[in-house]
Amino acid sequence: MNENQKIAEIFYEIAEYLSMKNIPFKPRAYEKAAEVLEGLEENVSLIYEKGGIAALEKIPGIGLSLAQKIEEFIKTKKIKYYEELKKELPVNLEELRKVEGLGPQSIKKLYDYLKIKNINDLKKAALNGKIRNLPGFGKKSEEKILKSLEFLSKSQNRFLLYKVLPQIEEIKSELEKVRGVKKVVIAGSIRRMKETVGDADILVISSQPQNVIERFTKLNNVVKVTSAGSTKAAVKLNFGMNVDLRIVEEKSFGAALNYFTGSKAHNIALRELSIKKGLKLNEYGLFKISANQEKFVAGENEEEIYQYLGMDYIEPELRENTGEIELALNHRLPKIIGYQDLLGDLQVQTNWSDGTFSIEEMALSAYRFGLKYIAITDHTKNLSVANGLDEKRILKQMEEIDKINTKFKKQGINFTILKGTECDILKDGSLDLPDKILEKLEVVGAAIHTYFNLSKTEQTKRLIKAMQNPNVDIIFHPTGRILQKREAYELDIDEIIQTAKKTKTVLEIDAYPDRLDLNDEYIKKCVECGVKMSIDSDAHSKEHFEYLKYGIAQARRGFAKKTDIINVWPLSKMLKFLKQK
DNA sequence: GCCGTTTTCGGCCCGACTGTTTTCAGTCG
């Protein structure tokens, strides 16, 4: 965790402690500051070094008091105010706030009356029936706590998007069948296409809300109904994920979709902006306030809301309050890459190494998927577990590719297979195939698959050496992370991006949905530096071209335009670009 | 505790649902 993140975590906890003490407004100030710190590019230590307290105060949401606390943390690695709050209310907030239904006020009461400090204490007290007698609690709250604890012990809190999406789409089509339903839309972080999601949000337009709620709460993978009102319900699915449902009227649909898509930070920023303009934004619409009257001015669709606020429409993938609002207000939002824009795929594995299908089968699948070209990039010999290719086999594979291309031409299939490799980068940064072979290939991808735990300096040097090889076109999955499994290896990403710029090396956005590597933050940096990227499926099977959409989503969240991505270009232009190096 | 194109003081995002109440506090998104 970096320094900004650490301070942000402390500020979040301070906010929680202050909420427990029922202090108004301050918690929000600390939360806001924490959010800003999390989104800050530059390390606060650096800012402080350069400009002292005054520079810290320039950060939005940070005033004198918080600037001093940040200074204190930089100097002493501690914040006294936070330590005192902890002493005063010695509860394990990190644990207790994960319990669904328990907020700061309840945690405080539980500590005051029963000295409950952690989940263990909580469970004991609930099992012994001690909670039901506390003021403000009852039998039902006690049961609720026990149920939450049960779920907590076996559930993880975030899920990979590609695993969740098909299941939620199934729920969507179930709801579409309900009588009176006009429209069903998936909102929330799924609509924003985050790489992992915490829950799902579904929005419905229906003339008969009760029917929808009834069907929704009785779906067969629902294990718990958290709430069910007349326009809103929440359930938990068998694999531990919460799904929220909201039924709205047609004229509020845009406002509701906007509200339900989030992110929360984006919503709050929009509402604050509305207030400044004498308007009010909620899930029912945008209203003009004047002399005790509210007049509906927009809300049927999202576009008219943004328009009324004087902004360009903001794509869901950009709604994180990380600068998109200012850009939209100044009409300077980039036109980000679209889901239909890719013409090629530059990383595809076949049964020559660790893929499942032949070159021809993969090519035909890509062709049917709508692509114009793919590069075959099987592993190289160093990766023996993947049956990597040596020089002899790769030469043979090149011949095979020529044959299939000729065959396609005869059959009138307008599709090109490029000769490529996913060449292993060895420990010292040299490549697993000799230059005389690499020269013959049209797309040379290079990637790290071994020695993940070299020091940051060594790993960076290793990758830079590979980029300096004039034959290397693309660095595949540049940081090596596997979501929820493996951390990225240590890397000085800024130096890598600078080198990519200098050497005209492309950095890949690997679209394989548990990689999504580069991440959105690094994509942003590449865009800013003018480093080109490719979006590749890393397909090991025929159906994996579907994964390209997750890579495109990732690129969109990184503000990438068509001009930033080389495989949106027609084949000749793309190849010409690679030859420039 | 922060912030200012109506404000250096007085605001601070906003509404649904639940459970424990008997009019509302707490939680959530």
C-alpha cells in the first residue's frame, strides 16, 4: 500500500469514529479527503517536500487541519488524533464494519453496553441473546447480525466481472418475462465495467412493480431477501453476492439509471454541481428550485441531465470522479474507443503450445467474431510447461500459416493470419528466440513468465532490455498480475512507459478477464505520454475472442481513444506502425 | 473540517426500507 492509500485508510477510520460519536459533517470531510488522496497521482510526501503545508492545503478537500495531520504522518508515521480516537473506542472497526446492517451508531452502542470489540465478541453476545435487550435493538436485529456473520465467514467481498456478468444477464432476462415490464437494465459497477464488482444493481421500468418484486425475490438462486418494499428490493445470491433491484417510472428512468450506475463519488459530485446551479438531482430527476417550488427539468434519459448541467455526456466507464466531470464541463472529454472498433487481435495461442485449437480453427473463430486479422503468438521453448516452440517448430509454423492464408484467399475469406510469437523474456532480459528468427516474424510479443520476484530495479531493467531489442513490437501483459491470485511483479511503471515511448514499443492491454493488464491507471499514463497500446484477447480457445470486450472496457476506463490503440487500424497501417521501430 | 461566480459564516447529497418505535433513528447505496 502506498503512502496516500495508508493516510486515506486512516482518514476513513477517523470518519467512522467521528460518526460513532455522532459528530455531524466532520466524518464527510474526512471521507472526502480520503477519496481525494486515493485518487491522487502524486505521492503526498513529494508534494509536502516541494511546497510544505501550503502545497498540501491546495489539494481539494484538504484544509489546514488535515494538512497538518498529513504532515504529522509523513514525519512520524502516526496521527495522534487517530490514536486517541482508537484508545477512546477500542473496537476493531475493520472487522465490525464488514457486518451487514451494522453501522457506526450500532457499533458504538454494542461497545458501550456490552464491550463488544470484534466479531468474536459480537457472535458470542448474539448467540447468548444479549443483543435483543439493548435499546434500539430487538429480536430481529439479533437474528440479522447472526445471519450476516454466517455469510461473512464464507463470502468474499468482490467478484470478477466476467464470472458475474452472465449470471446477472440471466436474471435480467428472467425479469423481462414478468408481466408489465417494459425495460430491464443492469446498472452499478457492472455497467461501469469495473474489473471486479461488489454487488449488482438492476433497474426496471414496469407498470406493475409488485409483480417484479415478487419474481425477483423468488428467483431460484436467491438465498436471502434483505429487503422488499414497493419499489425497491435487495437479495443475496447463492454465491454470496448482493443484488439490488429498483423499479422506476419511465419519466425518471435516466435519473434513476444515473443514480444507480454511480460511482457514488461521481453521483455526489453531480449533486453538488446541481446545487451550485440552483438545481436538485435525485433518482427521480433534475429539478429547478425556486421559491419553495420544484420544477422537473430533466430525467427521462441520462443525456438530457448532463446537457442541462452544461456538460457533455459521460460514458459509464469514466464515472469515477477522477477528472471526468471537469472535462465534460469544459467539453474536453476524449472520444473513447468503442466496443465495435477493434479490427484485429495480436495475441492468440493455438494447440502448437498451450492453446486448445488449431491455427485454422482459431482464425475462423476470429473471422466469425468480426475481426480482420489475428497474430498467432504461441509460447517459446523456455516455457516448457506450455509446450513452447523452439526455432525449428516456429519456422514450421510459419509455413503452415502461409498455407492457411493462401487457402483463405482461395475461399474468398477476407482475413489475414500474422506470424507472431509470445517470446519469453529470460531472467537477464534477453529473449528466448534469436534475432534472426524474430526478424522474420510480423508481430513479436515479449512477456515475463518466470522470476516474478526480482527486485524492482532488476525487474525494470529486465523489461527495459527486452524493449530495447528492435525486434520486439509489444510487451504482453506488462505487469503480470492475476486478479485475486497474484500481485503484479515489482516494476517502475513510469520508467517502463518512458522507455516504451523512446523505443516505440507497444504496451498491451491483455483482455483475458483475470489479467486485464495494463490496469486503468497505467492506461491513463500511456495515453498521457502518447505510448501506443494493443488490446488482445490472449485467447487460448475459440470462444475467448469474447474477452476482447473486457479489454476494451479497461481501455475505456483508462480514457483511451481509437488513436491510442494500434489494432483498431486496418492491417497495412498497423503493420507499417510496427515496422517503424 | 472544508469551502465560496449569491456566502470568511453557515451550509454540507438524498431517498427507500427496516425495525423498533408510536414518530423516527440507523443503514445503505
